[in-house]
Amino acid sequence: MSALPELTLTEAQSVAESIIGRCSWRGAEAYIQCPGIKHHTNANSGTDCKVVCERIGNLAPGIYCFHGSCETEVAAASRALRSALGKRSSSKPQLRGNTPVVIRAKAPKFNPAKLAQIAAKLPGIDATWFAARSPKQPDNRTPASFLHNLYQPGENVVVFDVFESQGQALWTHRGVPFDARELDCFTTGKTHGVWFLANPVTGQYLPNDNGHSSRRSWQNVTCWRYLVIESDSANPAHWLAALAQLPIPIAAIYTSGGKSIHALVRIDAESKEHWNEQAEQLKPALITLGADRKAISAVRLTRLPGCERVEKGKVQTLLYLNGNPDETPICELTVNAPFAGQWEEAGQ
Ligand SMILES: [Zn+2]
């Protein structure tokens, strides 16, 4: 192979920048705008595409994009990068001839065996187990007292009993004291159950991306606090055991009244773009464990606990509530004293 000397990291970085422009490097890699971004057919995030300027493990130098529709541009940019780096950057023969080598970042997939393996570390956990570790007692919450724990005074939350609608109620956090019965009209008799929009909104109708008047679009969101994860495919017991071990700030866990269990993860993003970046970082691990890929979106309806879902003959049930979560996994939280909180009024 080549007798030329290896490039230093700084040299490799500057060669890469001569192809794709200035980057903010983390070692040999940097997130970049995809050279084929105009062909993307799904929403973009800042972590979709990266450049690698020297070999990292078995990742060869090149451009890697999560999207598939930009393949031609990504391949061309990769080829240009490798050609500029020359054969000097690696003594391995993977850069033979002119054959473009495009390795797209693999989309993560649900791995039930991996989930089962993680779940096995925490067998037999159930509603009682979560209640014992829940900073707020879950079984005496009304829908309004649930929301009161998760939002700030003045914030508005849209509540729905028709999924494809603009919402049947706008609940406003009124500080204290408040009426914990405010949303009790939703607790019974709703055929398909009840939802709320996970992030707070202005409460006004604004034009959305399609030019329609909406109060449930990204234009309405006032704070990018939460990300919803749910799984339709995971074994529910395994999914719960995994949620209990995840080192992410989980604010609430509740059932859908069907087979799914939702978790509200607090990410406190500063903007929609920041929300997308954080979501992209969490996605591979969460999707591997069974989180529904499509459900991880910035403007998301999720089940409101304490409400009946008549079609299933079940109640959407709160299992865990922590208005101020950190990254401590739930399984490492202190177990509440027996019956602690039993005298706590639902409205506090
Ligand atoms: Zn791309």
C-alpha cells in the first residue's frame, strides 16, 4: 500500500473542510448540513448527517446521512472527500479504485431480545412498584391535578376527546389554589378516550404549515418541555421494566387504556430545532427498546390519565408522576415510606 505518511487529525479536518465547508469538530467527526438536504422527504434535524474525516473503529472516512433520498449527493461528497484525503489516510485497502463506498448510518430497529435482556434485570415490576417510587401518589390524581404537576402557572394545555380535532377544552394552569375537578367532565363516557397535547400552547388559533387555522401545531407551542415515548410492539411488562431503568428524566408513566404505555420525558428544549436534536440523540436507544419511531414527534397527543376509554372498557391509568425529574433511573429512587402521601389531597 501507500508509503505516504498518515495525515494528522488537524490535516484531515482541514482537507474535509475544503470539501464541505467549516465544521465544528468533535474529534474526527462533525455534524454537517447534508449535501443532499433538498432531497430529504422527512423532517430534518441537526444530527441527521455527519462527516468523518479519519477512520473511527470500522467507520471509514466519508459522509453519513440518516436519510436515504440524498444518496446520490452523499455518495458524491463522500467520494470527493476520500479522493482529497487520498490513500494516505488509511493503510487499509477499503478505498480501492473509484468505487464509491457509501455506508449510510443504519436506522435503529426494535430488538425484542435486547429489551427482554434488559427487562430481566428488573423482574416482576408492576403498578404497585411504580407507585412506591412515585414522588406524587398516582392513584388519587384527577386529570387536572395531573396536569397541574407537569406545567407552570399560566401555561395552557389542549385536551381532546376527538383525536382529529382542535381540542374540546383548553386547560390553564392557574397556580394555587386550583380546582382539581376542572377536567372531570372528561373522566367518563368518552368512546375513544381522552388525549392532551404534550407541550403547552398559546391557546390561540394560528396559521399552521398548511395555512390552516390551528391551536395544535408547532406554531402554537410555547415551551418544548416534553417528549412522549410509547410502544405498541414491546411486551408491556418488558417495556415498563426498561422505562424503570432508563437514565432519562421521566415525568410520568401512564397506560393508554389499550395495550400501549406512554412515558412523558422531560427534555426542556429551547426551540423546535433543539427538541429535534435531543430527540435524535435519544431515538436509537429508545427505538431499539421498542419505542414507536413515528410517535417521537415534537407536536404529540398523548393519553390523559384518569379518563375512561369506553371502547376498551378501561381507564387510562397513571402509574408514576414526578413533576421535577432528573436522570436518576426510577429503579434507583428511594422507596416511599409505606402509605406516604395517603393523606395528600388530590388538589395539592
Ligand atoms: Zn441527507
